[in-house]
Amino acid sequence: MAARLGALAASGLYRRRQHRQSPPPAVPGNMSSALANAVCQRCQAHFAPAERIVNSNGELYHEHCFVCAQCFRPFPEGLFYEFEGRKYCEHDFQMLFAPCCGSCGEFIIGRVIKAMNNNWHPGCFRCELCDIELADLGFVKNAGRHLCRPCHNREKAKGLGKYVCQRCHLVIDEQPLMFKNDAYHPDHFSCTHCGKELTAEARELKGELYCLPCHDKMGVPICGACRRPIEGRVVNALGKQWHVEHFVCAKCEKPFLGHRHYEKKGLAYCETHYNQLFGDVCYNCSHVIEGDVVSALNKAWCVSCFSCSTCNSKLTLKNKFVEFDMKPVCKRCYEKFPLELKKRLKKLSELAARKAHPKSPGLNST
């Protein structure tokens, strides 16, 4: 049975449903006669006129007939599994049809891996040495263990007192060529790109070996701080490229990790230390404000940058504006907003005003 149900969920052989009972809907007169002639799918008896009827995918049941085909009890929370035309509660379905995983011991609903005289969840069938999933890779039986092929080859080489090639993962019968404590077949110690034999100047990138010219031609970015190749995410700033963890504030040396930074004389600063050292920073253009500062919405703005975020018309503190998404919106654009949005903004501004001035609440507009 377990083999036949190996891919039970994917094949559609069973359906998992959740039924929520509800009172029978009111029906027109021309349908009442049809319901009067309807019979229960299980007991084939008719329904009483005011009786509650369970409708499961077009099949009608008495409430007391809509039960598990194994234990004859109602389905907990209306949840059932349907298999070969019969409905089961979750517990009985698992007990009757679902195999148990040889690793975690839980029932397997869905894809089943059959190996080593046992059943496994795909995620539980792993190499016993490196823990990689084997469901889609295949495995080798080694001393009663299920191993991936690279681990099997390493174990085999260890037993023979030999090395395993890092390129092909096979046992090296002849004298190996060593590079950074890794062994290679002599003919496999070659550039992945051009195929030339490598020397001690070989470079490794994402598990592959390259000669120095090919490595340089690949355009691998070099970190502006540590001067080492960047293989993962790259930060482009100050005309250079950086490891994420090496692009830091020049004052506190904390990584920005994607947060906004501010540049001054070829150095990067976090907002806190930039303000401490150089003054206000415009919220819009992120540059130091050299002239007059517009202070609004708890932010600093250049005079030329303080404008309506919708129509870009210039604003001053004498203009009426409303805060929307932490930016100013002029009165003309605000009037075009949907009524519900204006009500919500008005309510938020009143709440903010009450917090700031408990005795004199009002709209947060200037």
C-alpha cells in the first residue's frame, strides 16, 4: 500500500478538504420538491423538511451520516481526507495509508522516498556525513550508510589510504597534485575557462579554479577596504566596490548594511555622525544644506527641495500643506485625494496634534 501511495498528494488520488457546516439556505418553491426527493449519500434515506443537510462537493448527507468511514466519528474541525470515494479523518487516513519516515518517524503525506528498506520524507533522506539532501541526487550504499557520491568516494579513498580529486570527486590512484590542502588529478588541475595547466598562482572562485589572466578578465570586483575579490553581494559607493560588511561609517565604523549613507570628501558617514560633524542633511536630496534650512515634518529640507511630493510645486512654511507618507502635499493636490483617504489623514493629524498639544487639538497642516 505504501508503494502504491508513494506520490499520493501529487497524483490526486486523495483530496484533503475542510467542510464548515452551515444552515441550509432558503430555496425557491420549484427547488423544494427536488430537495424532498434527495437522499443521503450514505444511508440513502430522505431528509426531513427542517433538517440540517451537509453538502460536500454536491453530495448530500445527514449530519450524523457525515462521518469517518473508519471510526464513524465526526470529522474534527470539518477536516477530512478523501481516498477512493471514501472519507477519513486525518488520524485514520494516516494509520491506514500513510507510511512513516525512517528518520523523523512522522507520517508521510505526499512524495515518498523508498530506499535502504525504509520510507523517507524527501527532506529527511540525507547523506549521513555531509547532510546534503539525496532525494534528487541519488546515493551510494556504504557500510550500511546512505551517502552522496563525493562522500562515498572520500570514504573509499580513506580506506585505501589515497586522496579524492576535488574536480571529479574520484579516487586518485597516482601521485596527487596538492593545492591549498586539496588533491587533484594532474590533468584536472587546469583553468576552468581556458583549460591551461595551473600553477601556484591559481585563483579559486565559487569552487572553480582559474589561471590569473582568466580570473582578471572575468571582472571580479575587488573590495576597496580589504583588496580581496568580492564573490557575493557588492556595494558600489565612493567610486569603488565593497564587501557589504566592509562598507562602514568613517566615524563609528559600523556597516551601513543597506541603510542610507552620506558622503563628504571621499568618506562615507552614517546620518548621526554626518549631522554631528557637518550639519543638517536635506531629506530629499541627501546633501548638506549650505543655505537656509526649511524645518518641517520633523525633517530638514533645502529651500529648493521643499515642494509638493505630488505635483512638485514649490512650498514655503507660509503655504498650507498636509503630511502624506512623511512628505508634504499641497492643499490643491490634497483636495483631489479620495474622500476616505482624506478622512484617514485628518484623523491621523488630529491624533498627532492631540499628542503634541493635548489642550489644543487641530489639523497638522501649516
